[in-house]
Amino acid sequence: MKPPLRSLLPPLSRTLQSETHTRLWHAGLFWLGLLLAAPHALAQTPSAAVAGPVVNSSMSGEMLLQILLGELNSQQGEPGVAYSLLLDAARRTGDERLYKRAVDIALASRSGDAALEAASAWRQAMPAAREPNLRVLQIVLALNRVADSLGPLRTELQLAPEAERLSVIGNIPRLYTRVTDRKLAAYVVEQALSSYQAQNRTGPLAWAVIGQMRLAAKDLDASFEAARRGHALNGQDPAPIWLALELMGQKHMAAEALVKQAITPQSPPDLRLGWVRVLIESQRLPEALAQLQVSTAQSPDFAPGWLLLGGVYAETGQPAQARAAWLHFLKLAEPLNPAPLRDLDQAYLGLSQLALKQKDETQAEAWLAKVKDAANVSRVQVQRANVLARKGQIAEARRLIASLPAQTEEEKRTRLFSEIHLLREFNQHAEAYQLLSEAVKAQPEDNDLAYELAMSAEKLDRLEEMEKILRGIMARQPDFHHAYNALGYSLAERHLRLDEALALIQKALSFAPDDPFITDSLGWVEYRRGNVQQALQILQKAYRARPDPEIAAHLGEVHWVLQQKEQALQVWREGLSLNPDNPSLRETLRRLGAPL
């Protein structure tokens, strides 16, 4: 209970002795001056308040003093007293500024229940105003009182102007991001949107939002049903298809069928690009490439399509096509105002990497010089380190990487992995092993670091150590599929414990069924087990999904053993075009005496 005003006055007069409290008193007089100037002056700047005509306030002197005392208590670190005084003043005057101030003081002091009390009183006093209702909604969600959010959410939708309603509906998932009971949240949102679900204008987005909430609750089938119902209302509305794309990324087969049916030549190009990104994340590069070729043909002026097309061409070992796509992107994007710096830098970095692979260090540096976004400084430095390393200046390259920012843990990690990648690229395996050993000692539970150490141990023929590290990773993180694949492939490569190798690789595939490199391992272990025809089919599938020099080495060898010499030579030529220096491919050609 707050003390009577009179009991506050003596302590107040005593506190005015110090210079600090004199400043606080002046701050309070500023508020008092605004109140005396005009009833609406709290919403104005000081200059605006002085410039306007003077209108006497209807507030009593006691009320003005109460507000002054509330502000002084707030500045003196007494938010509880300040809150009580200002909320009482708000209730007695009906002034929305005082309600808002009481809410802000409660939130600043992390008193959620008090903030909710003030916001609720504000809403009750002004039921037709959106702001107090929205404050109530935000606060109940911050307090994780999901069930209590239904009423204010419905009211927010009702109070929103027609022109803003779609925006309000689309923003709902963000409001519920931090709640813990996702199933209850999905139910509440569905109930709040019940009157908008059947309308042609709002229905597709309403169902997409309901589906998003169900997806957050990990109910994929119910989420897909929402996407299907939204699409059925209006096949041209992209919102349900964006939801279906998210579900497709979660391996929901029915969602993929809906995406294929819904995306047509008339669909927005960014929607097809969303489909492409899901395909890329699923390692389905040939399908992604086909969709990008369609996209750039249908929307030749849509610059992001050309940027992504260049990336997929580069990833699938088609450098000439990648270069042409990126140059076309630059032709479209560089004249834009404002220019998309992040995308431009991505193209510059990609073109630099292509030039570096062609051993044109001068051109690689010229592209790097065009990078402007400060966020890409580290990537530029790493690329410059690669230029130095290609010139044989490994020590200088390492010093350049060592100069990268390392203020945060993420920056330190980026610097470490950049140096490890550089050392491996240039066959400095002992140095990479040493770096990783020190890192793992400092962070023994970091499975990514441990995995990289295992790979470096294998390069140094420390095979028992490699297996011990990988089995440790499996014990700590049973779904770390790279560990199963690495050990299974290593056993197959050495003709050891082939049944166990097969079981390990199948385990890896159970976690990542679309990974072409694990599929390659499966084909290789079947080849080692003598199942050559089966190995051929598996390796062909892997190579179609991901043209890669190492997969080419394995597929070509199986063709060779089956006396399909022309097919073998063709695959190997393609592999050499992807990377003429790939050690696995080069060793295969030498061992088999292939005439290339």
C-alpha cells in the first residue's frame, strides 16, 4: 500500500539537499510544467509544448504533485512506489499516457504481474484502443500464460483496420515464439482465427499461420493439413506453399507433392527459389539445378535466381557455367540502388574462388578487391590466404588467418576451422593434427572438433586412434551420422570387417538418407564385398545426386571392373574436370593404369 501524499512530503524536502536530488527535482518540474501547459502536453516535445497556447490543466494540484512524486521515485530507484502512484493517477484521470508510463515502469523493473495489472486497467478504460490490448497480449505471452492470450488475440484481430488485418495475422507466430506449450499455442491461435479461415482473402494466410503453429508443436501431419486447406481456398496464394516448403524440408512426402503441384510458371520467382533452397539443403543438386534453369528462363531479370544458379553450377563442378551465371547476376544487380551488397559480395567471392582454382591468382585478387560488406572481411582474408598458399607461401597464409578477428567464440571457431581447411588443402596434415589436438584438449566434449581430429589422424595413418575418437563421438552423440560413415568407409577402404562397415554405413544413412556421400560409401562397401552390380546401381545414384571427383573415382572403378571401359573413362574425365588434383581419383587412375 502506498503511503499518503502528506507523509511523502517531508522526506522529499530533505532529499533536495544534494546536487543529485536537485537534478531529479528539476526533472520532476519539467513534467509538472508540461502538465500545467496543456492536458495533451505529455505527448509533445518540450519545444512544441512551449510554442503552443497555454491552456490551464483541469488536474488538481494534489494530482499534479502525485505524478511528480511518481516520476521522482522512479528516478530514485523506487519503481514500486512510482508504479503505484502513476497507476492510481491514471485510473483517477483516465489519461492513457499515465497508464502507459505505469506499464513501462513495471516492465523496466521486471514485474510482469504489475505490468499486466496496469495494461488490463488501461484496456478496460479504453476498450476501443489497440495499444492497451496489444500490451496485454504481449505481457500474458511473456508470462507464458498461453490460455489467457485467446481473448486479447481475438480483440487485436477485430480492432485491426481491414487494410492491416493480413499483416496482423501473419505476425502471430512471432508473438508465440517463446511460449513453452506449443500445442496449446496452436489450439489458441486456431480458435482466434476461426472466423477468418473460410474467407477467400484471409483464409490461405490464416491456415498457413495455423500450420506454422502446428509445425512448431511438431505435429507435421496436422501442419500439412492446414497447408492443404489453405491452398484449396486459393491456389494462387503463396502462403500455404511456403508452409509446405518448410514441411518438405522436414521430409514430409505429401508436402513435396503439394509443392510440385502448386508451383507453376505463373508462381512468383521467389517461391520457386524457396523450393530450390530446400532441394539444395537436401543435397538434391540436379533437381535444384533443373528448377533454377526453369526459373532463370521464365524470369530472366530476377537477379537472385542467377546468383543461386552460379552457386549450384560451382557446387556441381561446372565452373564455366558458374562464371557465366554470376557475371549475368552482376550485370543485373550492380546498377541497382541501393545495391544488394551481401549478394554482390557472394558473387565476387565465388568468382574469386573460380579464378583461384584456375590458378589465376591475379584475377582472384581482383574479384576480392570488389568486396565491400564489412561482414565479409573474414571470408576475404581466408580467400587471400588461399591465394598466398597457392604461391607456396604457407607460413604467410597462416599468419593472415591468425590475424582474423577472434573476440567471440564463433569468431575463434571460424579462425580455427579456416586454418585447418587451409592446411589440409595443401597437405599439411601433421600441422592440422597438432592444431586439432590442442583444440580437443581444451574442449573434449566438442564432437565437431573431435571428428575433424579423427580425419586428421586417418591422414597420418593413425587408424586405431581415429577409430577410438569416432567411437567416442558415437557414444556421446548417437545421431552423429558423419562418425558412422567415416568409420564404415575407412574399414571398407582397408578391406577390414566389411559386415561391420556395412552396418555402420547403413546406420549413417538412417540419419541422412539423401546424403550422396554416404550413398557413395554404401556403394563402395558393396563393391568391396563383391556385390559389383549392386554397387554400380548405388554409385550411379550417388553420382547423379552429386557429381564429385571422389564418387567419380569409385563409379569409374566399378565400370572398369565390369569391363565397361568407355563408361569408366567418361566418368573419370568428368571427375578430372571437377578437380584435376583430387588425390583419390588420381590414385585410382594410377592403380588401374587408365589411359588418361
